[in-house]
Amino acid sequence: MDWLERMNGAMDYIETHLSGSIDFDQAARIACCSTSYFQRMFSFITDVPLSEYIRRRRLTLAAFELQSRDLRVIDIAMKYGYESPEAFSRAFKKMHGVIPMSARNTGVSLKAYPRMSFHISIKGDAEISYRIEEKEAIEMFGVSAEINAADEQPFVEIPAFWTKCISDGAVARIRKAAGLEENGQIHAVLYNNQGKEFSYMIGYYVPRTGRPDGFEKLSILPQSYAIFSTGLYPGGQGDIHKLWKQIFSEWFPTCNYEHADGPEFEMTYDRGNSMYEMEVWIPVVKKSARSSSLTDSKTHASLT
């Protein structure tokens, strides 16, 4: 399968550069996807952030070298990307439970994290419902923030941003400007993904009268979307984190679509009787059309 070959090729690149500089952009190019998509895919599939996997592999190899080669600790520290013996010693002890010099002692217990490779595992225990839709140009208004895209940070910073917007009245102002009731459901857009961070807007569709005063406007070009649902749930929030994980770890590796550059949506709907539903919209392109989709995400959305 092409997807497996590309992902394992990226892992080969990472493995051969553990003792040097690892270019995440190059790894993503080998995997034929954007840097942010590669990092997200890796994290969702393995439950380990890419940066943490690299840290573990480097400290595993460092422990092997301390045991088998007569090298100075400072030389091993520099080889695996640590600027000082002290920084290396702290990281080494955090993972292995002992300082680097102790790794040479007979009988000392150390940890080894093996190299990862990707394989398809056939489960069949949970279905993923989706639909492909062509969406016309969309205009949203609202308030936005820059979100750290590293590791699990989005799942910390996004809820915090929602909490802030609720407490400072921004959510209430968006509802009023959109003509929604007090508990009317509003949406969110993830866009302008630059790898290390992305923009996140809480808002709603721009009304016919134009952008309400005091808000940003996001203009989004027509796009094909794969749309996934949490299903109905009573009150509160559906398990949106679980849905994102399923999309990237189960659906994309086996489907005939690839992630396209462009904004992603988290849509929330009030279905009545205290029941709600959330949808994730992911821009996609058929695999055969991938080459025509590799444009910068800023060509798909503009903020005014």
C-alpha cells in the first residue's frame, strides 16, 4: 500500500538522522503530505507525539552507546542533540531513572524504545460514518487565536480559548450578531496551518448584512470535504478528540482520499430535546488528484 510505504520511508529518514538534525519538513515530503498533517497523523496513530518518539529513540541509542563504547558523556550528549552534559543528564535520568555514568554499571536497569514501523491492522470493531460533500465558498465571522500545533497542545489550548471566549462575553456577542438564541450553537474553523501553529476561529456564518462590527471575517474558497459526526449526545460536548483520532488513525490510512490544504471545521448543532451533534469537516482530494492540490493553505482562506 502506498500509504504504508510513504510513512515507513519517513520513519527510515528519521531513524537514520537520530544522531544529527531531523528536518520534519523533509520527513513530511517523503510521506507526501504537509508537515502538520504528518505530525498529527503520527501522534493520532501512535498516541505518542513525534518529538517525544524522537527523544525516546535518541536516549535509547545513547544508553546503548554508554554501555558498549568508551565514549565521553559530553560526546554522546552532543551527538544526540543536547547542548550540555547537564541537559543530557536530566533527560537521561528522566527516562532511564539513572544518570548517564551509571548506565555503564553491570546489572543497571535501563529502558529501550524500539524503532516504530507502520502496518495495517484489521480490526472491524468500530465503524466510521462519513460523507463527501462539495461546499461552495463560505464566509465566517468571529474571534480567533493562534494555537500551538505541537503534540497534544491543541487539545489543551482550544478548550482554554473556548473558556476565555465564554467568560469574556465573546461567545454571547457572536450569538447576538448572528441572530441566534442565548444557547444557539456556534462553530469553529482551524486554518492557516503553518506546522508549528495554526489559527482557530470561534464564530458563525456572516449574515446577509455583512460582517458584524468588532469581528474578524474569514473567507473560504470552495472545497471538497469529508464530513464525520460524533453522533447524537445529551448536553455538554461530544467526544470530539476521539473523532479526530479515528479520522487520522483509521480512516485516512485506508481510504481513497488524502488530506488537502485548507481550513478544517468543527460544527456544533442543536438537534432538539437536549440532544446535540458535532461534525468535523476535513478538506480532501482523491489520491489521483493529489498533485493539483499542493497549494498553500492561505490560498483557501483569507482573513479580513
